[in-house]
Amino acid sequence: MVKREITEKLIKAIEVYEELGFTYLPLKQDRFIELIKSKPVYAVSETHADTVSEPESALSINKDQALTQLREKIGDCTRCKLHKERKNIVYGEGSSDARLMFIGEGPGRDEDIQSRPFVGEAGKLLTRLIEKMGMKREDVYIANIVKCRPPFNRDPEEDEIATCKPFVERQVEIINPKVIMSLGRVSAQSILGMKMPIGRMRGNFFSINDTPLMPTFHPAYLLRNPKDKWLVWDDAQKVLEKLRD
């Protein structure tokens, strides 16, 4: 690093600490390089000089760490009977800063093999929906109500959902998305704690811990009923409008 670059970064670092209220920096010369290479834990907003907040980069790191810790807590889970026939736990993937989160029902065969959510034919359809909404898969976060594949792709049973639900709830808490889209009947009913048919729920916003949730059809349903794709797109339009608010 040239002297000019060191000087410029040192000046910027000193300005930040000055804004934080420091009147002097009692540092030895050999500590200056460490100072300019590190980022302050807190940054002062230009519009609210009296408010100190954590920078987005630090928040992202904290979220990533929290998601990693949650995955470690799940471990090689044997908490319910689904573990007996699964190949892999399908934890979830995407951006920890996602403004939009998708929650499906449970992994299928392809997901069980790859340990990734929505990678089969239904997953390809979901990816196309995300792209049509103007985003990429890596911009959103995708998870499921249960993290192990139910045998023969049956619906997760109530005891399995009850065992696994706290983990997806914690993922929602960590990511703190602006909007959630639940995919399919099991997902919507499990999250909302109601038995209303998905056909009546979809198209309407519900609230889960103050986060808007839009239930819609599962992509696997659309593979069997392609005529209803426009209904999901209508739901997606409402979600996009909510994201723009």
C-alpha cells in the first residue's frame, strides 16, 4: 500500500472516530495500520448524527453467524422419525439479508440428495418465478417447514411439524424479511396455525409476528395444474407491491 493510500484511509478512520466523540487517539505509530485496516463497530448516520447504528456489513456477518449456529444446533438431527429414511438435512439457503423469504413444506427426492431446497422440477419453477419478480435465487432465502424428506413425499405429520417448526421460525427471526411467501397448504397452515384451504388463503396477506405473509400454491401443484400459474403471479405482484412500500 502506497503512502497516499495509507494517509487517505487514516484520515477517513480518524474522521469516523471524531464523529463518535473521540478528541484524540492515544495510539502508537505501529497501531495506525491496524486502525485503517479495521472498520469501526459503529457508524454515525449522516442524517441522524445523534444516532449510532451497526453498519450493514456487521449486521450481515451477525446474521450469517446466527444461521450457522442454528445449523450447528440442529446437528445430525434425530428429533423426529423423519431422520430414519432421509439422506440429508435440507437446512435452507439464500441471502441472510433477504427482503423476501419463501417457506415450503418439505424436501423432495432431489432436495434430499443435494441437501438444498427446491432444486427439482418444482424448484426450477420457483426459480423462474423469482427471476420473473426481478430477483435471483441468491437474493432471497428459501427454507421448508420440515428439514428432512417425508417418505414417498407424503405431507409432514403434525408431530414432525411441531418438532421442526421452531427451527424455521428462528430462521425467520434471524433473517427478518420484509415479506414471506408460504408455498403450499402445509406451509401456510403450519405457520398460521389454521386449517383454512389454500385456495381461500392465497391472494390475501396474513401477519406472522408483524411480518406480512402471502400464502400461495406450491410449485409442485402448478406442475400438475399449469392453468393456475396466473394466480401465483397475481400473488407475486402483491408481494412486489408490498416490497416497494
